[in-house]
Amino acid sequence: MSLLEVRDLRAQFDLHTETVEAVRSVSFDVAAGDSVGIVGETGSGKSVTVRSILGLLRAPGRVTGGTARFNGDDLIGMKPKALRRLRGTEIGLIPQNPFGSLNPILTIEKQFRNVLGAHGQAASRETVHGRAVAVLESVGISQAERVLAGHAHQLSGGMAQRVAIAMAFILEPRLIVADEPTTALDVTVQKQILDLLADLIAADQRSLLIVTHDLGVVANYCEKVVVMYKGEVVETGLVRDVFVNPSADYTRSLLDSVPKPGERW
Amino acid sequence: MPLVEATGLSKTFNVSGREVHAVSDVSFTIGRGETLALVGESGSGKSTTGRMCLHLLEPDSGTVAVDGRHVSDLSGAELRAARRNMTMVFQEPYQSLNPKMRVGSTIEEPLILHEPDLDAAERRERVEDILERVGLPREYRLRFPGELSGGQQQRIGIARAAITNPAFIVLDEPTSSLDLSVQAQILRLLRKLHSDLDLAYLFISHDLHTVRFVSDRIAVMHQGRIVEHGTTESVFTDPEEMYTKTLLGAALGITPRPR
Amino acid sequence: MSAVTTFLRNRPGLGLGLLILVVILGASTFAPLPYDPVATDVSSTLKSPSWEHVFGTDRSGFDVFSRTIRAARVDLSLAVVGTLLSMVIGVPLGLLASTKNRWSDRLMRGLDTFQAFPLLVLAIAIVSLTGNNLKNVVVAIGLINTPRFMRLVRADALAVRESRYVEAAISLGASPARVLRRHVLPNVSGIVLVQATLTAANAIVVIAALSFVGIGVTPPTPSWGSMIRSGTQNIASGSWWISIFPGLAVVLAVWALNKIADGVQAGIGRSR
């Protein structure tokens, strides 16, 4: 049994004038230790899929069918309290925009304390501080003390994303979900962050689910790929198979649109 | 004589008390019908440089000459008249189009400004011609930007920039905001116009792959300065500077890597 | 047409507001009234509401219902014309004030001084100084509301100027005047429309207040304000209908205009 099993997931948006089916019967698996990339362009439904699975889909969007079993328990329809507990301790979320998820007013350390406290692990200040320093160092922040005492706006984009990753990892979840984690970052920083993510995943046999529009990210950091187009899964498989020998037309046209080295005017 | 000659461009901004040297002593040339790519990450100064080339921003020092005229010296009506020959395509297609104006009005504005002898019927014909050239149906001149997709909106932006047959177009990350499959289409369109109209491009981008596809020469910018420049092939196959190598190394190709 | 009907169906408040306004205006202009609004009937004074006189009669024997309806014509048209006047002055000045130069700063500073006066007092002062006639009421309304439009337009225009399509227009060689006319103004007009309906709503209240204190609309021409005033003397003796109905009319008209403003605002909010 896979760590995450999504079957026949459906979600739609109820707008004033029409109903948009954003996710139509999407199914895929993430096994323990897997790194899976969901790739698609705008409107493919990839972000809505992931938000639906994690219970983060807001009105006017709603899930209309299907299951998403995490370790056997269906996340769809799970009580909010249980879902929240799961989201911190078993499933870690890395957002697209770290500054959107970091509180601008609280110090970084206070935010770590809140995260740990929400799951009953903020026993003492020293413990919290110690764990925060450790996890910040594990994501490559050498000046952990300074960062902890400071605020979000003092961080660069790359640093903020490292902090967001640290917050996602501190409770040692088994599945990490990253929604376009590097889109907002510069190319050089992007590689560092993705390398970091790959190292952290590999170190503890965690699973990774990345949502992205960037084929390069999937090619270099994922073993399996789920290709989405207009709310449907058009192809799944191992990256090394799909990228070299795609079976779906859409996949092929997507791969073709990336300029190849040597190809010129 | 090169079409575009930028010499010693510099620009400093005052950001909440601090002085930011966005561009420091940047010089380059672009020949007629040539494409120069300006590559850099955010904060490298590439967009600021592009705008100084068109005198949309006032350089603190340095000059820009386009087709023999010193653009940096022009102002008022003379500068506006010169804009017939040098235009810009912007990064965010939707933002660059007036949401209250129909496509046709947006595209014909350069004609109203620079070819006032044309009457409405003649303008309409030119608009329809350029719409065809950029691969859109003629009827689209009646549409509003909000009704179109990102790729179509960018085609409008390109049509607007090309309708007066300028010699020089600055393209500021023209495909960065578009979907992958659409990017390729737009790049092909740009290539076609480049050859059909004998245009010179300053192609600003953060993406090395795209740039390799479109440019004759590349200038790499880092923190306001050009750190490396040369023909596309030489920059890719034999980079000299550390930063260029880092940039090249960070660009992700789509060949699957075994893990 | 279907786009308009969908638009209205989704915003019941807006539709209702428009409907009420149209009904009021239409009735006051075209509807046959049961009694001549300016004809007195000394034989039936201070009659409470009945089938004969739906809203009752006042001290002079005027039929309150007929006068309430007819007053709409005067009050609403004064409000609308006054609002239009302040738009015609305020919008261009606001656009000009959004350009960065010495004059715009001085203009805004002068505006601060002007707005320091309480508007109603100012209106009374203007009319008292220039003479008590309808024209001056309109001028007063126009003047006191001009600053509102100026500020609004200036603020919105400043934001619009930062947009990419304005930069694009400049990059094409458009002159500053053309940029203002073709690119800034059309994108500011939505907010101006909202403000106009709100200003008209406010103007109705101001006109009522002015005629309440005897300025502006003179008897026997019916105006909600003067009707309310004439009724105040009779409330104590129990004839409540003389003031209440015109008062309700003011409330209704203001409510309708506010609903329209809400609807328009929601409409432009969407398209932004």
C-alpha cells in the first residue's frame, strides 16, 4: 500500500455564472521514499488537486468526489482537527511564496514555537530553541541564532524559503508537499533549494510530492511524474521513461516546446 | 556602424535611504538585424538597462545612440517622434494592454502617433495585416484584452511594437510569464518577424535556454555590470567567468538524471 | 442585453435601487397626481391619511402625497445637476493634479483649506451671499462636492499612471496629454461613477437641509426639506404625516442611490 493513494479525485469551482471542473477523476500514488512531480501548465488543475487532498481548498472551490488515502485514512472528509494534526506531523507543506506563509510580525523563533506548540511539542523554551537551531542548520543556515531573533522581511527569498522548509521539516513528516517551491526564486538559488530538498528527503527516506510547471525541476529531482492537462491526468510513469519516450501527445508537445541546446533561429 | 550603441550607462536608485547601483558602466552594441541577449537574475540591472536604451528611464551617465541619433539627448516631441523606430515588448502581457481599449485601438495607436496622414480605413487595414502576421484572426481587433489568453495578449503586444516597422525592439522577458507550450510559439513568432522585418532585438531574459535559442550574442549581467559577453556559442561552450559558469550550471535541462 | 440582465440579476440591490429611482422620477414627471401639488384646499386642512388623501393634508390644504411625489422632480434634478457640475470641474482638475509638478501640490494644499469648512455651512454661506435661487443652490452643491472628486480622481490616476499599459503608451511616443485622455481617464471613470451616485445621494440630503432652513426651493414649489419643516410645527399637535412622508421619501431616494453605488462598485471591482 502506498503512503498516499489518490483515487478518482474530483473538484470544481462554483462561480456566479458557471461551474468549472478543475479536477476530473485524478488518480495517482506516492509510495514511501518516492519523489513524484505533478507537472502541468496553468489551468491544468495541479494546484487544486494538491489543495483538495490536503483540505486547503477554499470556497467557491469544493471537492466533489474521490478519495485520498494517507496511510489508509481518507483525507477527504476528514474532520478539520484531525486533518490539521496530520498536516503538521505527517505531511509537511512548503509554499510557493515563503513570505506569504511566514508571519511578518513575529520573530522567526516565535513562529517555530507556535508550530511546535500547536502539536504539543513546545515543552520548554530551551527545547524549542535547540530544535529550531538544529533544523535551521540542517537547511544550510549557518547564522541560525541571528535568523531566529529576526523577522521575515530581513530574509532574502532563498533564506525565507529555507526557513519555510525548516518549519515543514521540524516535525519530521513522512510526506513533503511542495507547491511550486522555487518559482519565485532566481535560477541559482532555485538549484540550491532543490538540492537541499533532495538531500533532506533522501536522508530519512521521506516522500516528496512536487507541483510544478517546470519540466527541468521534474527531470532533475523526481523519479516519477504525473502529467496533468485541463483537470485530467494524461500520463504517469517513471521520469526516465516518460521524458524520453512519452506516450501521450500532450506530453510530447510539452517536451518539444523546451528549446533544445543547439537548436537555433 | 552598429544600429544601437550603448556607452557607459549607469543608473543609481534611492531605495528607502540606501543607494542602489542598479546599473554601472554598461556598454554594448547591436548590429542591424542582430539579436543581443541580456541575461541575468533579478537585481542584475537588465530591465533597467533595457529601459535606458529607449530612454524610458533617464541614465545618470552614459549615452545611447540608435540609428545614428543620440537618444539619450532627446526630449519632448523629438523623443516621442523617435519612438517610431524603437519600441518595447513587455513581460506581463495583460498588464501592458489597456483593459478598456479594444485590441484594434491598442495596435493602431503607434500609427495615430507617427503616421497621422493615414485615415481610419487605412489604419484598419494595417491593423488587420499585422494581426495576420502575428497569427491572430482579423476580427480580434474588436476584442478586449481580458477576453484573450496570455499568449494571444502577448501577440497583441508584439503587433503593437512592430506595426511601425521599427529598426529596434527591446523585449523585456517576453515569454517569462507565459505557459511553456505557448513560450515556444511566441519565440517562433519573434524569429519570423525578426527575419521578415529585419529587426534588431535586445532580448532580456533570466532563462539561458531560451536565450541560446534566440540570440546571436550574449551579455551576462550581474549586480549592475556586464561580466561576460561574446557569441552565444562561445558563452555556452567556453564561459570565462565564475558567475556565468554558475548560471549555466543552475539551468535545469530536461534530460532525466538518474538518482 | 443578456449580459446586462445577468449583471442585474446577480445584484438585486442594484436593480432594486435603479427601479425605485426610475419609479420616483417617472412618477414625479409623468404620473397624473390626484391633486394639484400647488393648489390649496382650505376646506380640508390637517386631514390625516385617508382614502381621499393618501398621505393626508397639511396646514394650507395641500395634498401631502401629490407634493411628495412632485418634490422628487425638483430635489432629484437639483442633486443631479449639482453633482454633474462638481464632476465637470473636479475630474479634470483631479487628472491635472495627478501630474507631478509644482501646481499640483499647490492645488491640493488649497483644497485642504477649502475642505476645512463644514460643507453645509459653506453651502448656506454661498447661497446667502449670491442670492436665494435655484441656480445658486446648484452652484453651491457643485462647489462643495468638487474637492471630493478631485481627491478621488487624483488618487486613482496616480495609481493608474504606474501601470504597465501607461508605460507602454509612453514607450510608443504618446504625449502626456494623450496618456491622460486615452489611458488614465477611461480607467478612472468607474470610480468616478460610484462617487457620483454617492454624491448625488448626499446632495439630496443637503438640498433638503437647505430648504429646511428656507434656502433654495421657495414655496409653493414642493421640496422635501421645506415640507418637513412646515410639518414640524404640527407634530406636537399630532399631525405626524406632514413631516414623516417627505422624510421617508428622502430616506428612500438616498437608499436607492447608495444601492446603485454599491452595485456599480462591485461591478468595477470585478473587472479590475
